[in-house]
Amino acid sequence: MAVLAHSAMADIAGRLGTIALPMHENLREPEHGLVMVRGRIGGDGAPFNLGEATVSRAAVRLTTGEIGFGYVLGRDQQKAQMIALCDAMVQSTELSGEIETKVIAPLRAAMIADRSRKAAETAATRVDFYTMVRGEG
């Protein structure tokens, strides 16, 4: 689910276009709303309400009975529905292998390659500072 949430909608749609999508119905039409974002000072302090974030969600059911849910930050209802469809397909014994190899694995590989590229670019700008200690004292 994290791979799909961090991927662009166009990339997910392109990958889903390579496979035959099963018949499905919307249990929850794609919609957007607000969620409260909570934070902690230092990661372990007392929790506080940081603010609200927009979230889109959807739920679908395949004709074989599998139910999938999709949540994504922002107002991208189509992406939430595609994620829900992928979630339902992953639960299907007939479709899970195909969705993993043709959709999720390529998106995961692209995400890892992008993170590695960004890490290499950041590492190239690293500056090491050395402190010299005087022998007096």
C-alpha cells in the first residue's frame, strides 16, 4: 500500500492499463475529507494536534467478494479508487501474482531507484568539517 500511496497516479494508471481489470463495484464512492494530524515533540513527547490534512478515500468490491480500500493524502479521488482496486486484487488468489509483478514490483523498483538517485545527489554535496585542537593547555 505504501508503494501505491507514494506513486504518481499516472504511473499507477499506466501499469493497471497493462492488465485486464476485473469487474467491481464501488462500496464507497471516491470522496475527500479532512483528518486531524497529530504530532509529538521529539518523537516521544506529549501528543498535540498539529493541524488538518485533506485525504481522499474509496472502497471497492470485486465480483469474487474481495474488498479493497484506498486512502491517499490530497484530493486525488481517482488515485484513491485505483489503490482500492489494487488492494482488492492483491487479496484475490487468481490476481495477486499478476498485480504484484506487473504493477507493484515495477513501481517499487522505480521508487527505490528514485530514492537512490536523490541520496547520491545529496551525498555529492556533503561537506566534512574538521576541527583542529590546539595542543596548549
